[in-house]
Amino acid sequence: MSPVFDENSEKSEEWTQDPPADPGLHTLLQSLKQEPPADYFEQFWTELQPQLTPAVSESWALRLLRQLKSPPALSVAAAVLVIALLIPTGVLKTGQPLLQAEAPTGVQEQTEAQSLDTSRAKTLPGGGRVAARNEGLIAQNQPLLEDANRVERDQDKAVTEEPMVLGAARQDLLAEDAKTKEERPAAPALKKDNQARKIPILQGYNQADYLVKSATLGVEVARLDQAFSSVSKLMTEHGGYIVSSEMSRPEEGTATARISLKVPKQHFLTVIEQIEKTGEVRSKQIRSEDLWLQLQRQKIEIDDLQTQVNENKENKAQQRALKRQLREQELQRQEFEQMLRMASLDLVLTQKAPSRFWSLGDVGEQLRVRLNRALQDTLRMLVNILVFLPPLLIYFGCAWLIWLLLKLVLVTRLELLSPRALSIAYLLGLLFFPLAMGGKDLFRATLLFAALLTAGVGIKTLLGRLRKPEPPAVAPADQEET
Amino acid sequence: MIQPDNNKRTDVNNELIQKLNRAQQGDQQAFKEVVKEFMPQLYSMVHAMIPQHEDVNDILQEVFVKVHRALPQLQNKQAFRSWLYRIALNTARNHLRSRFRRELPTEPETFLLETGESGEKLPEQLERAEIRQRILQAIETLSPEHRDVVTLVELEELNCAEAAEVLECPAGTVRSRLHYARKKLKELLQPYFANKGESP
């Protein structure tokens, strides 16, 4: 009879059939078998019976849960229930920036997104302080606001019923302006409930409309000519234009181009991003300035001038002078409006010094830039992984160890809980604990862990169910004979 | 050639499943019948691992208490046998482990001479006890995994697939372990083969 297995192999998958039985050894080992004594069972049962506690009758809810059969299904249902319960409490609200009260560090950037309005500030951590500051500024600048009110009334403009929106940058401007107007008496501080009535001029005010944007960007490029032409192309694409350009190419040293650009405000950030891609960014500054106050002041001036022109119809010389002033003011107003439409961008392009070690021309330079960028991206990713991996590993490891410990104590040793009940309770605990301790990231990590755990248990259950039925039992001796 | 009687097996399984159903609903008599059916097999298996009768009794009590508690949660009644063996094996292992912790250093070598009513003469009894002791010692030298496989396959006469189900490992692993365990046992018990031939 040829061997049906390789007896020298230790790989379990190569043992496809039971090894042939050894009758001698089998008989020898069978001599160890010991039948219980004749009257043993009755005695055994007498001892056993008091230890058998009656099975706990199951409630209909437990029977219903049992019908689900699958722990993953229960876990998922529990997770969904928890999320459904938590959403109304506001813990899981998304899309609302939580911590933007402080200006970002690093790149100096101030945009409308970073300005907090009063109503939002009140909802933020520490928002009470911001709101109180804003309220103080409003009270301090009340005369100025009343001036603006007057202009609005004169022009009989419709006042909308929208709530006031007042930005932090705007408040700073108001504060500065109030300091300069010393001739005006300081207004008494207003009570909070009176403020809405006193400042209707600010209704419908949208800060983004009055922001003048400008930026300074220093980029090191491989080829200055190419970069310049790509900037020109960008301007054509986005409706901007080059105000001025200056290029210097010294015999020794780096070639530099200084370009002043005007870009439509809505394409401002896109253009910056595009320019950044042409090389390596060396410096970057983005600024915003609120022109609302200047515009309002100018509006008042123009109105006053018009009134004076109308009143001085007899005195032609004075009227001409007034009209000239009026035209100047209007020109300035147009300039302001132009500034509001178009953002300024001062660009400094520097050509990279040629490498000493290789000179493969454009291809080599592009390759070097790309490699450099890829290396930077990889390093950034690596740093992210290194930063986030240890806490995640610790968290998952601890969670897994605690699970094993609880299972050992509560299920195996004390037999207080079934594994299914423990797994549900544990998953719920895993959801609740980080939610109570931390923020959104922990919540996501917990959900991920719960999902992985659930998927693992689910796959195991499915595999268990799909496992083929075992073949009819054949004793090793029988198989040997066949 | 021995063929398994599949019809009989199915009848037995159906009967067992009915008993288990009744036991799950709290029928003590049905549970008693189940205990009666499986107790001798478990006794034999546990006795091979732990020869002391008192210990075997304690272990079996513990096993059936566990079975009674966990029976309402048993879904796949076809796998009852392997489930029961698994509980017994684990309980016996735990017992051995705790006894090992309690009783270091090991006991001196003594022959387990059991006075039965077999009518054997003392020399025969001594010889049988000696052989038994040597076999137990040989089994003791095996690793726990090999020992479990030998107990289930050689003593309880489960096939490799059933043993794999009890031990919760692939059947190929059981076959491999069985092969090497047999090989080692044959080496250790070689004198008995030499003296008594193939059927000692």
C-alpha cells in the first residue's frame, strides 16, 4: 500500500488523510481505558443534581434578540442606536469649525474665514470674551454708527430685517477710527438689549464684500522664462493682468523677476495655488483689509459735497471747486471699488542656481523638482504615520488586552456573562468612553475599531456557518482497512 | 472492512437532539439521560489524563454543571459531542494545570495498583499496573497538543476530523500531531512491543 501522505512533512495541509493506525499501539493505549464503577452513575447524579440550577426563563425581548443570532448584527444595531441617540445631543454635529478664534501661525494669512462674528463667537469656547469685547467696541463707536445711520436714513434705503453680522476685523477698524475722532464726545456704554435698535446700519453687512486682498509670494523656479510665461497664461485664464514686471539677470548670481499682478478676488486663492506649483515656495504672505469704514466715510463726504453744490448755486466759483472735489472723491471711490474687485499679488520669481553635480538640462531639473516634491510628500506622510500610529496602536492594544481580560474573568472564570453579551457591552463601552473623553478623531477611531471588530466576528461567524458538514466519522482503524 | 452504520448514527443523533431540546427547556430527566449516555466516555477520557478517581469525579461534576449552564445557548446540536469533549478537555487541562502548580515537585513513582474484582493474581495485577504506569509516563512526556490528540483518537476513538473539531484546529494539524505522537510513543514503549509482540 503506497503512503497517502508525506510522513516527513510537518505542513498540516499536506496531511490530507488520517495516518494509518498502529494496531499494536492502539491496543496498548486502549488498556488505559477505565470504565466507571457499576453503581457510579447514580451516585454521580445524586451529587450533580443539587448543583444544577434551573435555566433562567427568557423574556420575549431576549428571545427576539436571540433570533438575530449574529453578534455583529447586534453590535451594529447597538452602534446605530448610540449614534442616533447622540446626534440630537449635539455631540456629533459636524461642519462647524470649533477652534478658529485665533489667527493661524506660520504663514501670515488673514482672510474673512478667520474673522469671527459676534453671534458665532458666543457659541465658541471662550466666545463670551470675544463677544464682550465686540459689545464694548460697539458701544465705544456709537457716534460713528449714528453718522452712518443718518446717511442711510437720508437715502431712504430699505432696511432689511436680517440679524447683525459684525466681524472682528471690522471691530478693530471701528476702534481705531473712534480714537481719531477726539472731537466727538464719548458715548455712554449701552446696555445689551439696546444694541440691536442702535445699529441698524450694519444690517445686511457682509464683511467679505469689503475686504481688499493682497499677497506677496516668493517662488524659486527652475526656468524663469517658463515661469513668467505660465504666470501670463494664468492671468489670461482668470481675467487678471500684469500691472508691472521687472526682470534682472546678473552675470553672477540668481536671475529674479518681480511681477505685480491684479487678479479677480474670486480667483485669488486659485491663482496663488497655481503659481505655487511652478516651483518651490520660499515666502508667502496673504493679507486682507476691510474697506467698509473708508467707503462709508467717503459716502458721507460725497453726500455732503453734493448738498453743498446744490446749496451754492449762486457762487459759481465755489461751486466749481466743490464739483472738482466731488469728482476726486468719486474717482477715489471708483478706485476703492476696483480694489475690492481685484486682489493684488506681488510675485518674486527666483531662478534656481544650476546644480554643480549634474546638468541634464530641463529633464534633469524637472526630475529633481519632482523627486524633491515626492520626497517631501513621503516624509510628510511618514511623519503623520509616526505621529498617529503609536497612540492608535496603544489604544487598540489596550482595548484588545482589556477585552481578553474581561473575557477571561467574566466569561471563562466567573461565567457571569455570555460572550455575546460581553461583546455588546464592550463595544458600547468602546463607543461611549472615547466620546466622553475626547473629540471627533477618537470617535472615528472608535467607530473604526468597532467596525473592524464587528467585521472580524461577522466573517468568523459566516465562515463557521458556511463550513461544510463533516464527513461521517470513520475510525482510524476502519480507514486503514479501506 | 468496517463500514459506519450511518442510519443508526442518524437515529442516535435525532434521539440525542430531542433529548437536548427537552433539556434546554428545563427537563431534568432528559438531561439525566444525556449525562448517562456520555458520562462513561468522558470518564474514560478524563481518567486517562488524571488517574485519580476523586479528581475524575470532581472534573466530571464540573463539566456537567458547565454543560447544564451553557446548554440553553447551544445552537448547533449536531456538534454537541465535540462541544462536550471540548469542555471536558479544557476542564481537565485546567485541573492539571492547577494541580501542577499545587504539587511541585512531582510525586514519587508509584504503581497504581487497583484492587478490582477481576480475579487476577497479584503478579498479573502488578504487571498490568506497571505497564499502565509506563504508558502514562510515556504519554506524560508528550507535549500537551500531542497528548490531547492521542487521548481523543487512540482512547476515545474519534477520527481526526472530529478531534480537530474538539481541538478547534485544522484536521491536517491533528493528523500531523497524531503521526508524530504515535512515533514517539512507539519509541518509548518499544520494550513492551519487543517483549509482547504486536499485541501486548
